[in-house]
Amino acid sequence: MPTIFESPQDLLSAVGKSLGASEWMTIDQERIDQFAEATGDHQWIHVDPERAKAGPFGATIAHGYLTLSLVNALLPQIIVVKNISMGVNYGTEKVRFPAPVPVGSRLRAVGELVKAEEVKGSAVQATVKVTMEIEGSERPGCVVETISRFVPA
């Protein structure tokens, strides 16, 4: 269940608030292969299951940027801002990939609102720290501060 803000202005008083967690998402080989096709990154640790068995991770692993891109898919499960005319992705800060994400892993996004400020009139720019947890792992697959701008309706 996402944390719901009734307006962009409500973000300003919620800095430091935990936003909860998304549902778990399984990372299968098909998703990894599709990402390899889309990006042209066909490194064997991602797309060659037989060779990867003997590699450093014992199986294929998701691309770091695949894990990062899944933040966009899971973010709406942890935060919703209502009464906007537009919300845009403004960028990211401090992207890290602390642990590999082996094929078959389950990931979820856990969020915290770390910054919110008014920009360009009444729009609000919000920075959400998203930790992409790997089920059963002490270290996450990705940690990123994602920046969004919300323009009121």
C-alpha cells in the first residue's frame, strides 16, 4: 500500500518519513535477456547461464542498470502524490550497486522521503531514497536517491 500525499505541498512537511515497501518482483532470465537486447549489454555474466554457473556469482546476474530501472516500476507502489497536473522524473543522486542480483532473486523497493523543496512557483521537488532489497540478502542490489517534480493541478 503506497504512502499517499493529497498534494505536492504535503511532501514539504513529510521529510524523513518512511514510505514503506513495494511488492516483491522476481528477476527472471527473460527480463535480464530483454534488458540486454534493449541496451546492447550482452556480457556473459548476464546472458550466458552455462558460462555463468562457473563464474564468480554461480549464475547469471541482473545488470546493475536493470535493477536501477526497476525503481521506476516499483516507485508507484510506495508513493502516490494526488492533485497534480504533472509529475516528472528529474534525475538521480548517489546511485550504488552494493550486491549482485542473481537470476531468480526477488527484489522490492523500500522508500524514504529525504528531501522536499518548492521550486518554480508551487511545484515541489522530492528526493526519495530507494533501497532495492534482495530477499534473503543483507545487502541491497541498488540504493538510489531519485528526484521527482510534482506540479499541482
